[in-house]
Amino acid sequence: MMDHAGATREVYWNISHIWLMYVLFFISIGVASAGLYRRIAAWRCGLPVHRSDHPLRRFGFLLKHALAQARTLRDSDARIFHTFIYAGFLILTAATTVVLIDADFHIHIMRGSFYLYFQSLTVDVFGVLVIVGIVVAASRRFMTRPRKLVYTREAGILLLLIFVICATGFLLEGWRIAATHDPWAAWSPAGHLVARISQPLMSEPALRSANAITWWIHAALVFGFLAWAPYTKMLHAITAPANIFTAWLEPIGAILPPVDFNNSEVFGAKSLAQFNWKDLLDLDACTECGRCDAACPASRVGKSLSPRDLILDLRGIMRGHVPADGNRDGPAMLQGAPPARWETVTIAGGSPSTGAESLWACTTCAACMQVCPVFIEQMPKIVGMRRYLVMEEADYPPELQAALSSIQARGHPFRGTSFSRVEWTHGLNVPDSSHAAGADVLFWAGCAGAFVERNHSVLRAITQLLERAGVKYFILGNEEGCSGDLARRVGDEFLFQQLAERNIETFRRYHVRHVVTACPHCFNAFRNEYPRHGGRFQVHHHSEYLARLIQEGRLSPVRQIRELVTYHDPCYLGRQNGIYDAPRSILQAACAHPLREMKEARDVSFCCGGGGGMSFVDEPRDKRVNQERAGQALATGCDVVAVGCPFCVTMLDDGIKSRQQNRLVRVSDVAEILLQATE
């Protein structure tokens, strides 16, 4: 048995004029650095934003999502080939670093067992995995051709270049092994295979010549790839970790920045000049993977919105191209230096992907943000452009104009309704604001609860459950106003701030400390957005509050619902605020059978289609998000679709009725189900 202690190889075997390699290396580093510097200079033109807080938490985020690729591994289409390529690159880079340390710093670590187990066996295995990954990626791109991908010549060239680099690396190794009769050949299985094939076909001089010529070709390809990378989508190897480290760490529902009306010359995002540096980094971090399009409910049902194309078109403008007619290569170049040249291009409505039709299709569900492996923030950019259209151009759908006008005139967006804010309380002894002094919580009904008749039973169920639990509560009744969520998501930030300040003043007048609401949109506004305007109080979604009452023994189901139930996660409760378990714990306590989860649930739940003002817009019959979600619910075989949002109730109720055919399936709020179980 051979002693491993003597295992090694000559690093620059058969190669002369090594100085030329260093010349090529430093040239490639210079070219790459120039490209990276241009990108950094562009980001620095963005507005300031603080993204360096909680460094330890951010470092952990980096390890999880950049090193461990947590989000990438959730994609069944890409997880195998991307993992092979990514892991192979890490190992091959480490191996090159070992060679550098051994040969150039004369620290002889490429010896013995380490040389055999890592530098030979491990490197060979991962090199093969890179080739396998490239082949799978190429077959996916050029044969199966998923709709979500962007098909460019550059992507194909990059795949071919990486394949050739790896292939020539194995040829070099195999020809060296064959020519030197390397006693450690078996530890390099791929190189050993090349050697065994080559030895009968090539003489030793031929092996040496082929090795020397291919070595310089391999070096030129590697250095060329290194120099070119910052000018291609491979830039994401640098921008993706940077983007992940500077990601938004708070709930997604708190991500929209306020508008400073006293110091802003433009309200909303007219051009890239209104974006902050993180927005601009987002554009360069995009890997063109298309996961955002695959998750976007508007894109899924065939609407014109494409979060991927929106980011790519904005990136084109940042890099100096003017997109037109969907051509992302751009027919013209912008002249001048950023951000001066950016001011000449109006991004809101300036290209097909940022046109009014696309922007108003967004439900602000943030599914695109949740699935993005490099943490791009698409939704705030869309709302920023909406703000410009609404506050600067007064250009928005007539249905949304009517809803915002109704808020200004009547205090709610439901134009034409005959209900009052207290209609739902008839027949119940619901305490009003005169009981505020002795109350534990304010129960906030919300516009969608008070002015949509279907939701009256939800509000009534909640108040009955609160009374059974002995909770002292009160409502504001006619003193309640709109929370402003609709105005903010549509883009009327000025109206939102007016509403927020008015509601905060009302809360202060009644010394409100705890708020319970059935509307996730009001919940999100109160919890994440009102504090910026001085509104500081504890906010609870009714599912959280009722679940706690059950846990404390103050509410106890006396019978179990026998029907089969599935649960739809509201976007503003689940994905944007991380509340998934509370409503499920209620259903677990109230139902006899285990919950039938939909395929897309929890943080990858599919939107009901009502967010971002879309519940007020009449959609084409063949492009309705609520019908898509209703089909997913019906596929579970359920009898009841449980929800925790008044907008979801109305949207899914309509969707279920249009899709259920001969089946009788109803939509119920978790409070209605719990009330049924406690009676």
C-alpha cells in the first residue's frame, strides 16, 4: 500500500514563460475591475438609504441565502443544475487558491492526503458536476425552453465558455497523467479516464505538445471569462451576495418608504433619479431566472405585468439603453453621465413592462419578492411608479379614481353602498366609544367589513366570540375612518398620510393601546406604517387574538366541524407579516379533520387578486386571479375555504361560484368557523 505522504505533482509541469500568465491575469483583473467600478459608480448615484444595521443578522442571512442557496434550492427546475455549477465553482476556486499558495507563496500545502482527497479527488468530482450542470442547463434552455427564462445569445455563450474551460481542464490533467505515468492517477478519476483513452492514441511528445498548447488556451479562456464576467449576467456572482446582505430585514408589509412632501421635487418615481442605491443594486443583481414571473399572479393569468421584464428594462436604462417596443438591447444609447441622463427617461409608462396596464395589474402581493433568490424588491418600485402616475400625472384607472374620490368624500372606498359603518351591529349589543375607558381593546371593523354585506357576519362572529371570552372591547362606529391602505398601494401617498394622521388622533383621543382588526390590510397599515407617523399601539389580527383566547382557555370549541377545510393565506397577513400558524391553530381546534393544504400555501401562497386596489377594478373574464386561486382551492376536495381577510372572502366567494360547477363549497372566515364550533 503506497504511502500518501509523498503524494503531489509539479504545478507548472511542461509550461514555460509563466510570467506571461501573470501578465494576462493582471490585464483580466484590470478589465474586470473597470467594469465593476462602473457598476458601483452607478449605484452610488442613487438616493441614500440605510441598509447596514444588524450586521450579525445580515451575515447570517448571507450564509443562508448566498452560501447555502436556501431560496434557489426551493426551485425544483433549477436546484440540481445550479447547485452543481455553483458548488463546483466554489471548489474549483478553492483549488486554484491552493495552487497559488503552494506555487507562488512557496507554502507547500499541496502534499500528502490533502492533495489526494481534496486537490485530486474532490476537485475532479466537482469539475464533473459542473459539466453535468452545464449540460442540464443547456438542455433546459435550448430544448424544454421554460417560459419564465430570458433567451439571449449571451447566456448560451457563457454556458459554452464554462463547459470548454472545464473540458480543457480535464484534458490537461489527463494528458499530464498519461505523459508522466502519475502514480496517483486513480485519485483523479476524470483525468485518469482521459489518460487511459489518450495513451493508445498519442505518443509522449504528442501528449506534451497537446498539453502545452491547451494549457495556454485554457488560461486565455479563464482570464477572458474573468475579464468579461462583470459585463454579463455573471456579475450576479458579486451583486447577488451584496444584494442579499443589504436585503430588507423587517416584514415586507413595512417596506414602502414614505414621501417627504416638504423636500421632494417629484412625488413618486418618475425616473431612476428617484430610486435609492439599493434599488439600483437590485437591477444589477437580477439573474434573469424568471422566478418572479412564475410566482406573480397577474403574470400567471396572462396579464401584461412581468416583474422580471420590469427589472430588466430598468436595468437597461441604468446601463444607458433606451428600451422600446420590448427590445431590451435598446435602439439608442443615453448620452451623459448618471443621474443626469436618467432624468431624460420617464420610467413610469416609458416601456411595455412599466406601462400603465402593467403597473395597474399588480396586486402588491409581494410574491415576486418572496421567491427572488437574490432578494430584489420589485413591489416598492411598482408602487413608486404608481405614485408618480397618480400624484403627478393623475393617470390611473377610473374605478380607482372613483374609490379614492369616495374615500375623500365619504371616508370609505365603496362608492354607492347604502350601508353605514354600524349597520353590521344591528341586533347585537356592541359597545361604542362611550365604553372606551374600561375597554381592553378597540375592535376595528374596517371598510371592507362594514360596507360589504357578506362580511357583516364575520364582524358579528368576532364580537360574539370576544363577548364569550369576556373581553372588554369597543368600536369607533361612525368615528372610524379608512385606514388608507388602498390609497397607499394605489399610489396616493398624500391621501394616505392624511388618513393616518386623522386615525392616529382618534386613537389618542380614546387612549387606544390595543387594536384588533379582521382586515390584514388595516392590520399591516397600523402595525408597520402608522408608527412612522407617530401611531404607536399594539395591533392584533383577529386570528392571532382568537388563537390566544383559545390557548388561554377563554374560548373552547364544544363540537368539531365535520366538513373538509382548506385555508387560504392572505398576502398581507402571511407573506407580508409572517402570520401563518394562528389561523391554522383555530381551524385545528374547530375542525374534526386535518387541514387540506393547497399546493401553494404559507409564504408561497397564491394571491386572491384583491390587493393593490384590484378588488375595485373590473378584470377581463379570462384573466381573473381569483378564479385561478379558486381552482387551486377546489383541487383539494374541500367543502370549506377558510380565510382571514374580508377582501379574500369576497374575491374567493366570487371565484368559487364561477368554478365549483355542481359542488357546493363555501368560503368562511376563521372566526365564523370558530363561532360555529363554540355554539
